[in-house]
Amino acid sequence: MLTALVFAPTAVAVLLFALPRRTSPTVFRVVWVVMSAVELALVIGLWAGYDSAGGMQYEERARWIPSAGVGYHVGVDGLSLPLLALTGLLFLACAVYSLRENRRIREFAALFLFLETTCLGLFAALDLILFFVFFDLSIVAMYFVIAGWGHRQAARAALKFFLYTFIGSLALLLGFIGLYLAAEPHTFDMVELTEQNPLAGRSVYGALVLLAVVVGLAVKTPTVPFHTWLPPAHVEAPAAGSAILAGVLLKMGTYGFVRIAMPMLPEVWRRYALVLVVIGVVSVLHGALVALAQTDFKRMVAYTSVNHMGYIVLAVGAAAATADGSEQARSLAVTGAVTQMVSHGLLTGALFLLAGVLYERGRTYDMGAYSGLATVAPAFAAMTGIAAFASLGLPGFSGFIAEFQIFTGSLGPRPLATSLSVLGILLTAGLFLRALRQVFTGPLRLPDAPGTPRVFPEIRAHESAAVVPLLVLAVVLGVAPRFMLDVIEPASRSVLELLAR
Amino acid sequence: MWALVALPLGAGALLLMAGRRADRAAPGVALAVAVAALGLAVAAAFRHPSARAPFLDGLPVRFAVDGLSGLLAVTITAVTLAVLLFSAAEFGAGEARARFFGLMLLFAGSMLVTVTATTLPVLLMGWEVMGATSWALIGYWWRDPERTSAADTAFLTTRTADLGLYLAAGAALASGHDSALSLDGLARAEEPWLSFVAAGLVVAAFGKSAQLPFSFWLSKAMQGPSPVSALLHSATMVVAGAYLLLRTGPLLDASGWGDDVVAWTGAATALFLGLVAVAQTDLKQLLAASTCAQIGFMVLAAGAHAASGGTLQLIAHAAAKSLLFLGAGAWLTALGTQRLPALLGAARRHPAAGVAFTVAALSLAGLPPLSLWAAKDVLLAGALESSPWLYATGLAGAVLSAVYSAKVLWYLWRPAVPRPDARPIPGGAVAPLVLLAQACVALTPLAFAPLRDSVERVLGLPAGIEPSPHPWEFALSGALALLAAAVAWAWGSRQLPLPQRAKTGFRDWLGLERVAHVLLVGPTMRLARAATAFDDRVLDRAVDGSASAAVRLARWTDGVVERAFDGTVGAVAAGTRALGRWSRRPQTGQLHQYLAQAVAAFTVLAVVLVLLR
């Protein structure tokens, strides 16, 4: 079941190439949308059959490279299930959004389907090498998406993205090998490694392994100071690519923290948690400040991702403080971190798609070139406004649920750091309000670069069909989050138990 | 219980989603919802319902109506109804009415959430949504950049203070005494968390209630439509802070410093913003400053353990202030101005509205026997118990109320100047004014002995615990108010003999906004630019630099190391070739030379053999 879910998109992608060259582009689009919808339906099926108190479920194993301790092992628990669902939803949204895409649609669809396999596979993987393979393949697929369908300087940005994250993944691999060598018997299996806790009592070795793993994941997340690949990649990527990059690929880093680093290296994690807290706070503040200074809408949204990911790092760092048995607070922090991954995926996905709508009409992301768009495109303005308010953490949207849990849970263990990072939600409020005011209110003004059409059509049906479900789900999670928290909370408690060893 | 909060929120959200299609139906729907909500609120105030649902881990959603929140819920829904009645008459078909009425319902609904929440997270949710809807309402006419920028100022200022609530929630959880974060349990936290919680709540409340030093956002909020001001200034938003402080009195008490800070800030706001109000020449700005000052009394009451006085003040002020803003709005539409000198004689021109407005202004002035006069004495009795200076400051603030109210009335009742462009005020807009004026009068007996005791009972305060004012206090404040009003009336529009700097300072709201810009906004933007420069010039350049360093290393390897290796290989090859050439030398093909070579070789061999043996 899980294997089918993971590999079906790639199979369909291969089938797309088997179709004759002359096939109408509509066929490719329809196949892409239908396949993404089927994937989402499958994930919903997984969710329906998931027992929230049952730990790891839907496990599948197969022999792969037994001589090296590598096996094919996948499964789902409360940490991965919400992310699988997010992946399914975002890929469907991107497929719907790209219904008007004309440039090499077959290759575009195939790449996205392949990318979906890598993302689903990563979140389902229970073997470090499998995890690593999907981690790297996602970089490869995203490289082609940016380089092939991006804007003017896409090649350079794509190369930077690829090289930077690839080097990060090498660090990650070093860490994995370190874990493998420490385990007895040698294995890459995550479940066994988590049980063994192979580096217990080996402080220097453990610290080096943690360093390698954290650097690898921090590049992907990204946290300050490893984030500079993110803005150019986002600015140059096509809208659907940005939505996936920010919505799903960034989560691979943070997911790695809760799936690999915390349970497998509990002792060193606890010892160096303060470093992570500091990285988190710096990411929060630096990301928000730099975003505040941007004039380019997409670059601004990209920097808010750094800010939002910073909250997650802060939470997982703060959750390591074991003093005074504040069980509930730490559980809130970890649950908040996972909720933030989902929430950020929905909201940033929506914001990047909306940025794509803006670019397609005005051919620029420069906010100064626009003014008063609410006059001509009220629905577009309303959606962007809602997405912006949701992203700045307004209650009633998922962002608040995530950030409130993170702050409330982290304040006890780390009062100073949390007090500082709360400023982040003020800065994001400022920057989003400024952007909304500049772009949508005031007298109407459109960019008048040569070759751009002077009209600004309202958001089209397929574009809103891609964005609205994301926003609706953000509201549902913001008002009635229980259905998701019921899944996450047992998993975050078990992470904390593993961390306390 | 659920219906009370869900009805306005749900209806408001639906109206917003329907957009312009619902413009025609919006006023009707909104009024129906407001009537239903008022009915629900009255029922809730008597039956004290409660509801709960699971929410976050160990933090359920809990709503309950008790005495205080029941009174507030009724006030909120009643004022909302009056304001919506007025708006239905004022807002023409050309306006985006669905958006306006939808937002108003959301706004009132989130205030209802705030006052009925019994846990901190839920209160925070209502609190923040209220701020966001106020942003949308202040910037309702979004084509005008000044209004949207004012909306941004208002939202950012209140959100700055709201951070206090986030921190307070975390601190309350960290103290570990009440894992559900209920509002009554906050006082049980231990130091240092207790002070942390108290500080967070106090800052958040000051921000929302526009107390010093946050007052300036309320001046900006005047850019919104008048009905918005009427609702925002009376029963929602700004009183949320006062409500929170009244609600968490035990916490302020337990912290040891909270009540004094709160009481003195309230008193200072009442005094200084009263002066600001006196200095205004714009009707809405004057009313806005007076709101800050009047809320200051409620805050003072919260700090001086005079909850019943504070609540009375809140309710009476809500009725008076909503009426005043609606009146100002009616004149703004009818006469096209809100500047006092241009409003000369406005009350004579529209006598019905003028009389209603006058009732509210007299109430605001604290003239006996109207409700705000007595309410102030009830709360000042609490102040007198804690410090005579506090009492004196409060009394000075009360005198200022009389001054600025009389000033407004003086302008409005002067003989009218001819205004050919003046329009009549629609009858539908006058009706809510008259209703509110009746409410202002009807609230008066609440502040006196038999009914006041029942208010205390409703609030759940044990009888006799709150100080009640002596007769001389009533007499003193009434006499002072009358005197001040008379002097102000006699003074008319003449300039005060004050230094120019003082006058501009007060007219500019003490320059608070400029201070905020200089101290906070400016440095933040500079820091943001510095961070960007660091990002682009240091971090990114380091990354690019290391990439190009790698490329340079590759070139160097290619040019130097690779050449060395290749040279070695070439040298070996050349050597081998040379060896080959040498070894070809003896092979001459001539038999005698081979013979000579063989002889030489055998000779060597023989010598070697001999030597080795």
C-alpha cells in the first residue's frame, strides 16, 4: 500500500514518456491532475485507517543491500502522516495551478510526479540510506524544475541550490555512516538505530555525528547561516516549483530533526540543545528582519520561510530541556513544531502560488511597481490578504495554532530565547501589512515595462482552485485542529520519551 | 453558549465570503444577527451557561458567562445593534456593504469571544482577531493611503502589546500550577513567573486600551468610518484591556506591584489624555482622546480594587461614547466636516440628533445626576482608599472631562452659520441616537445604592468589600464638574494663554507616535537593512566566494598538480623510450659485432662467477 503510494507517480511519469509525441498537452495535464488526486485520495485513505495510538504502521520491508545493512523499510507514524498528507495536497494544488502551463508540459508533469515520489518516499522512509536517496533525488528533480522552467537567472540559482544542498546532503551521509558504524550489528535501519541508541556514552563521537547530521539538515531547512541558497532559488523558480520547494522540501530538514537527530542521538542532542535554540532564535529574527527590508514580493516570502522554520528549530531545541519535568510544555513545543511544518507548507504554498499569479500578470515581483490592485482584482487581493494574515500568525488560522504551541511550550525551558523570538511575529505582521498596503491598496498602478500588458485580469478559476483549498484547510486547522493533533501528539510524546533516555 | 459566539462570527464570515453579491442583503442579515445575539446575550447573562471543547494538548477551549462577562456581553450586543442600525441608514448602496457588515459582525463576535473566554489561549484568539478586524475596518476605504497606513499603525501598535499575552501564556504554563491556563488560576503562579504573567497581561491590556504610552494608535483609528469608531471606542476593542484587568484583579493583587502600576497608569492617562482632548479642534480626535481618558478611569478602577465602579463606568461610557461617535458621524455626512469651528450650530440645525448628542456629552462631562458622574465616584472611592494623590489625579481627570465636553457643546449650540450644502440626517440614523440617549439616562440609577449593590452581587463581589463613596465625594465631584463645565462654556473658543509648545504637544497627542517612530520603527528598519546587507555582502558572498574558490582550486589543480602528474608520466614515458632507443643500439644486424658482444658478455659473466665464488 505504502510502496504503491510512493512509486505510483513515478510509474505514471514513465508512462507519460511512453505516450506518442503528438499527444495533445491536455492529456498530460489531465493525467497529472488525476494522478495527484489519486495520490491525495490514497493518503486520505491511509489517514482514515491510521490508529493514532498505534505507533508505526503500514510498515513494509524488503531486502535491498543486506551486505551493507541497507534495507527497504517504510512506515508511517504521527510525525510522517501529516507531512504525507501535506505533500499530497500541495502536489495536487500545483498540478491544478499548472493547468495553463504550456512549456514542455510532458516533461514538467513527469518531473513533478517524480518529485512527488521522492517527497512521499522520504517521509515514509525508515532506513537511513533510503532516506538519503530520496533526499538527494528530490534535489535533482528540483534542480531541473528550476533550471528548466524558471525565470531569467534560473540556471545560476538552480546550480547554487543544487550544489549547496548537495554538499549538505553529503554531511548528512557522513553522519549516517557514523551512526551505522557505531551500531552493533551495523545497520542503517532507523527503527533499530532508535532502539539501540548506539552513541550512548560516547560524547566526542556522538558530537561529531550530531554535527554532521545537523549541518546537513540545517542546510535543507534552511537555518541561518546556511540559508542563502533559498532566496535566489525561490525568486527564479516557477510558481509551482517554489510552492513545492518551500512547502515540502524545506520540511525534509525539520522532519529529519524529529525523526533522526532527536531519537537517535538523545544524549548529545540534550547537551547541545542550546546551540539549536540559538540558531532558531537567530533564524527567526534574522529572517524576519531581512524579509522586512525586501522590495521583491517573492524574495520577501522566501525570507519569511527562514523565519518560520526558525520557530521549529527553537521548539525542538527547547524541548530538550528536561529540567523540572514540564512534560506538557515540551510536548506542546514538539507538537507545535510538527504543526508548524504543516501550517507553513499550506500557507507558504498558497503565498508562492499567489506570487506566481502576480508575476504572470505584471512580469515583475517588485512591489513598488504595483499599487491598488484590489480595484481590478478583488478576489486575488482577498486571497493574498487572507494568506498574509494567516502567515503572520492570526488566530483562526493554522499558523497561530503552531506558533502558540511553540511559544507556550518553549517559554518555560528557554525564557529569554522565546521572548526574543516572539518579536518575530511582530516583524512578520509589519512586513506583510506593508506589502499588502503597497500592492493592493491606494490608487491603481500597474508595471509599465515594455511588453507587459497593461490590464491585470482577476485570478482565474484554476488558480483559485489551487489556492483556496490550501487556505480553507489552514482555517480548518486553525479552528478545529484536534483531528490532526490527535495524530501528532502521541508521536511527539514518544519522541520526548526517546529523547529522555 | 456556542451560539452566542458562533452566530456573529459565522454570519460575519459568510457575509465576507459572499462579497459584493450580498451587498443588498447585508444590512438586513447583520441586523437580524445582532438582534439574535442581543437576545442570546441577555439569556446568557441570566442563565450563566458554559461550554468546553478539546483544543490543544491539555488546553481546552472553555467559554462561560458569569456576572462580569454577562454584563459585558449584553453591552456589546446592544451597542452593536445600535451601531448597525445607524450604519444601515448611513451606508448607501454604492459601498461594499457586505464587507462592512461582515467585518462589524466578526469584530463584535471576537469581542464576545474575548469576554466569555475563561482560558488564556481562547481569550488571546478573540483578542487578536479583534485587532485584525479593526485593521480591516479602519482601512475600510482602502483607496486612501492615509487610512490604510493608519490601520497598519493601529494593528502593529496593538500587536506589539499583544506579545505580552503570548509570553504570559507561556509563563503561566511554565509555572505549572494550572495546566489549562484558566484566567482565575493565573494568580496562583509562583514568582518569578507570577510577575512575568502579570507584566505580560498588563502590557497587552494597556496596548489594547490605548493607555499611556500606546495611546496614539487611537488617534489614527479615527480614519475609519464613524460607525467603526462608535463600536471600537465604546463596547469593544479599547475596553477589552480594561475588561482583562478587571477580570484578572487577583493576579494584579498577588503580584504585589501590578495594581499600583495599573492604577497610576490609568490615572495618568485620564489626566494627560484629558488635556490632549481639551486641546483638540477636531470633533472625532477630541472624542478619541476622551476615550483614552475615560478608559483610564476603568483601568484605575481595576488597579484600585473598585471592580464595580470600573464596570459601571465601562457600561455607562459605552452607551455615551457610541452615541457621541454616531452623532459625529451623522454630522460628518450631513455637513461634510468634523472640525469643531466648522460645526458651529450643528445641534440647532439637527435638533433631534443635537439633543441626543447633548445627553451623551453631559453624561461624559460627569455632570450630576447622569451615570458617569456617579460611576466615577464609585471607582474614585477605591482610589481614595489606596492613596489620596491617586484620588486627586482622578478627580483632576474628571474635571477635564467636564471641560472638553462643555467645549464640544459650546460649538454645537452656537447660533448656526448658514450652510447651503447641508443635508438632513436620515430618520433611520436618528433613531439609534435617541435609543442610546435613553440608555444613557436609564443607566443612571445603577450607580446608586440599591441597584449598585445588585451590580456588586451580579459581579460576585461579597457585599461591603468594595468601598462606597461618601456623600461629600458625590457633592465634590458634581460641584467641580458643574463649575468646570460652566467655566469652559463661558470661555468659549478663546485661546488658552499657554506656551505654543505645550499646545502643539497636547494637540499632537504628546508626540507619542513620533517617539515610537524614532525609538522603535526607525531602528528596526535600520537593523533590517543592516541584516540584509550582512546577508547579501557577507553570508551570500562567502558562499559564492567558496564556490569560486573551489573553481580556482580546480583550475590550480588542473594547471599545477595535474601538469606535475602528467609531466611525471611523460617523463617516465620519455625515459622508457630512451631506454628503448639505447637497447636498439646493439642490434646492428652485423654478425661480427654480435660475436664481439657475446665475447664481452661471457667475459663479464665469467668474471662475476669467479668473483661470486
